[in-house]
Amino acid sequence: MNGFGAGLVRRGLLGALGEPDQLLRLARFRAAHPEVIIGDGGFGTVQARIPEPDGETVITRYTLRELLDRLDEVTNGPNGRPGCEPS
């Protein structure tokens, strides 16, 4: 297993190895949002924890693609504007 794949195993994302097209996307997201923790959610899911001033937001999806799609929506808001929540 290469270094990048081994890093996924250490971070609990073994299932992400089944979506190689999403691994570069995951790396870009992590670089842009180092505060977001992404890992294995258990029961065949992947999970992200987003820190908030009054706690955290937890997002769980069955595939890495679905999780990254939702994270893009949450972190970019409508029309790609950061910090805007949909109304």
C-alpha cells in the first residue's frame, strides 16, 4: 500500500480506497479546511465533524463522494459563497 493509502487506513478511511477518484478531492478539501475532521463513521459510513462556536456539526454519509458533496454545500453555501447557510 502506498503512503497515501496507508494514511487513509490510519485515519479510518479504509472504505475510501474503493473510490480512488475521490481521493484527490478529499486531499484538496482537507488542505482548504484543516479544521474539519473526516474519518470512519462506523457501520460502513464516512463522517465529518465541523467545529462550530457552540459545538459541532456532524455529517454522515455512506460514500466519500456523498460526504464531500455535502461538505461542499455546507462550507461554500449557496452560489459558492463561504459561510452562507441556505434559507
